[in-house]
Amino acid sequence: SMIHKGEYLHFMEKEIFEQPQAVQDTLLYACDKENNEFSYEAFSMSEKDFRDITRIRIIACGSAYHAGYVLKSVCESLARVPVQVELASEFRYNHPILEDGEIVIGISQSGETADTLAAIKEAKKLGAKTLSIVNVNGSAIAGESDFVFYTQAGPEIAVATTKAYSCQLVAGYIFSLLLAKTKGKIGDEEAHILKEELFSLPGKIQQCLSLDSETLTMAKKLKDDKNIFFLGRGLDWAVSMEGALKLKEISYIHCESYSSGELKHGTISLIEKDSPVIALLSQEELAAKSISNIHEVKSRGAKCFAFTMEDISVEEDDFAQILSVPKTQPLFAGSLLVVPLQFLSYQVSLLKGLDPDKPRNLAKSVTVE
Ligand code: G6P
């Protein structure tokens, strides 16, 4: 059936606004209908399948690969199970070694990406159990995997993913929570608190949808730049990769994300007067360290912008603009930060007179290697 943009100018805008619902639907999909608890069955797995997991290998491309880094951060923190993230296109050619108990998780919106499909097949050949987190029912990657979790984003039309990525994050949180519980790393009470926090995300994402006027102010300051640097540490780094990709793919501005601490090992040589730097500062315990990196670039003339979470104090003087998202459990901050990052990309693209739904040279789903 035909999907219409309705009141929206572009599919990307429509899909950004659909995120509260998409995330809510994905949370509900993951719940057992009888007791309303997150269920192993949503992943078509059993408790034993979860208990047997000793390591995790994530394979994906593009934004799904970035979602993998968020899953890594959350899962290692909550479940204390090691996670390695690999580009699907690299996995097969790197003489992959999979250990007993290592589960391979393919993340894909379309479920048809050739490299991800081939990597899942290779993992199976090597004897690993495979789980796919996909958005399209009955897709090839879902069909090839032992286990499947279906994100509930609904059809996504814009090339630059928004709601599907957001649902991938949520699937990753739920997977990590279930694994942490199964492995006895968190108790019932903590699991309950985290679950409540997850169910508050749709409302908080909804609140983030009113950040569009603040991001427009930022977009106007950035639209004529040639290079934009994104910085973050830990989870913020994972989210900054997606922020940089989103902006570059639809604005054609060169954007790169760097781990804050790595900056001084090379990239800082690119910083000159008025170089734009976008810092993600949602992790309170890391914020002070990242701020000292901000001071390093600022003293070389950079013009800095901050994306923070409420209650994290940053010096106004350090930044040309500060934008903050509602407070949530820091592990889930990416779900909120990504919304203004999406707006920023969308608005820069429009200000440059481009069509954000159809960036040049890019396809929604890449079915060739
Ligand atoms: C293409 C799209 C990206 C997407 C990637 C992976 O390159 O342009 O936006 O992240 O494929 O797609 P998948 O369907 O596997 O998530």
C-alpha cells in the first residue's frame, strides 16, 4: 500500500515524529502478554539460550553498526558479557574466530543488506547461534537467523534512518536487561527500575520533538561549514558516530566523530579558528574529562556546541550553544540525544536546498556487496 507523508514535508520528518510510537510499540512487542514482563520469546529464544551466551559478536552496516556500539556499551555495563562490534563487510574477510557460547547478532533495518546476510550465513557455517534484530518481517536476514527480534518501527521510507535506529537501540536495551537478569548481574528490583525507565522513553522522546527550534538555530550556524567534528566518550561516542553519519549523508558536509580522548592523537591538528565541534555530554561521570578536551579545542579557536542531559552542568562560556534533553538513566541517553541530532541533520539539509529523503549516491537498502 502507498505510504503518504501526510502533513509532513518529507518522510524523514514524518519518521522522526513517529519515534515515540515506534519505541512504544517495540517495548510492548517485547513484553509477555500475560505478565507484562520482557520476554525471551520476543527474541524467539529461551532462558537457556540466554544463559548459554558467553560472548557477543555484532555484525551490521551503516547506522545499524552504530546501534551495535550502543548495545555493546549497555550490555557490557549491565550484563558484564563481552561484546565485539564488527562491520559486516569486514567480518568474513578477517578470518573470523567465534568461541563456544558466542552469539552473533545481525542488526539490520531492511533485513536484506547483502554484507550482513553473508556474515550471518558465515557465522552459521562456523557453528555459532545467530540472532537478528530486523525491522522487515520475513526478510532474508530474519530467515537465515536462528532467532529473530522484530523492531516495530513500521515501514521506513527516508534513506537516512531515524525511527528504525531508535528501535534498534531499544531492542538492544531489552536484550541487555534480559541477559543481565539471566546472568544474575542485576536483581529484580533494579530490573524493574530499568524497565520503568524504558517505558518512560516514549514520553521523553516526545519532549525532545520540541527541540526543533533550538536545533534550527544551530543548523543556521553550521550550514556553511565544510567540516564538522563530533566528540564523545563512552556511550556519547557511540551516539556521536550516528550523529556525524546522519549529518554528512544528507547535508554533504564532511563530518567525523572522534572519541574525545583520541582527539589529541591526530585530529586536533585539523582544528583552527571557528572549526565547529559538536560535543555530546550526556554521561555525568565522563563529562568533566570531555570538557577538558573541549578546552583543548577551544583554545585553538574551535566554536563548540553541546548536547547534554538536564542536570549536567556545563559552562555557558565554553559553548556557542547548549541544547539539553530530559533526564533519563544514562545508559538510555542515546535514545534522547539522537532526536535533536536528527533534527539538526534534517534542517541543515533543507537550509542547503537539498532533498533529505533522497541523498545522492545512497540507497535505502544495499543488496550488492
Ligand atoms: C544503507 C543505508 C543506511 C543503512 C545501511 C544498513 O547504506 O543507506 O542508512 O544504515 O544500509 O542497512 P540495514 O537495512 O541493514 O539496516
